[in-house]
Amino acid sequence: MNPPTFTPQMPSHTRESLPGASKRHTLIKICGITNYEDARVALDAGANALGFIFAESRRRVSVEVAGEILCRLPKQGCYFGVFMNQSPDFIDDVFNRVPITHIQLHGNEDVAAFARYQRPIIKRIRVEPTDTARDLAQRIDGIENAIPLVDPGCGDGALFDWTLLESVRTPYLLAGGLNAQNITAALRIANPMGVDVCTGVEARPGVKDHAKLAAFISTIRSHDARH
């Protein structure tokens, strides 16, 4: 089966470039998708976006498998390709073969080098153990032409002190150690425009626990309804 056609749109780096993100509706991105069933369950449960990891990871998915999954999903969806310091040739191959709608840069990439792909860009900001609130605010505010993703790890479930983000006003995504048990506190303290989860909704690396997935999304939507 051939993958669906995709017509690139001019990139936007605002809240509006992430479907579902609004002041009263937290964007939910489920990352580390490796199979169709998990992707379908996530979308049916209310996730706004899915992440496909093409970088070195226990959750890495091949271009072929990603294409097979995406050809069975709604064409109007929000699908992230996650990269980390990979070659331009590899990235070109991914975009030529897979209908990815958003780019997530998790390494030391230069955002400007990805403008030619004409897709919204998410750029990870790594949280260091010595970071202060001012450090993070400056790095978040310093991101240009991309939406910041604040994350202390790389799919390892690492947590950090969310109070460091209380004064941040620039829209950003929050990741790192999130699950159904702590997500309400994370939203209340950090107030991100969206969240990115992987480990916290898994049965094992690369395979989602559908009960955890449903509980995570339901908890966020309950929080949204109250605020």
C-alpha cells in the first residue's frame, strides 16, 4: 500500500501550529509509536499528536514501518518525526517517504537548517541538574523559529523540578517522567501549552500500555475541564 500524499504547508511556530493546543486544551503528544494499534488507541483516546522516533533509541522505528503505520492513520493528523543529530541525507529520505507533518529536533541541530522542509519545528531544551529558573527561561525565550520542548532526558523517564518553569510565559511543551499520577501537578505548576509522554504510558519500551494511556489522557482532559 502506498503512503498517503502530503502537501507541505508553510511552517508556523506558534500555538496554532499544534492542533488542539489552546489556553483551555492541553496538547497531548504520545511519542515512541512503533505499531498501528498503539497509534490508533492513542488517537481514539484523545491524543492530538503522535511521535515517531527515527533517532537511535529503544523505540526507534524504521522508515518502512512508520510509512506502513501512517498510511492507515487520518491524513489530517499531527505526526512528529523525531531526530537527533542525524545526517541530511537520512532526514531527506524520511521526508521523501513518510508523511511527517512536524519536525522534532532532540540534539544539537541548528533550527535554521531545517526551514527548507516547510514544517513546524519543535526544538528540545535539555534541563541540566544545575539549571536555575532564570537559565531555563533564557533558553526557552532564546529559541527562534521553533516551539521549545523542555525535557531532562531522552525517553528515560527522568523528572525535574517543575517550579523552575513557573515564571515562563513563552508557550512550550513539557516532557520528562510524566504519567497519570503526576500530570495534574505538572500542569498546575508548570502550565505548559502541551505535554509529550513516552515512558509513562508504556508496558515496555516501544509498546504502549493502553490502560495507562487512557488514564493519562483522561486525567489531562479532566484538568482542562476544571480550568
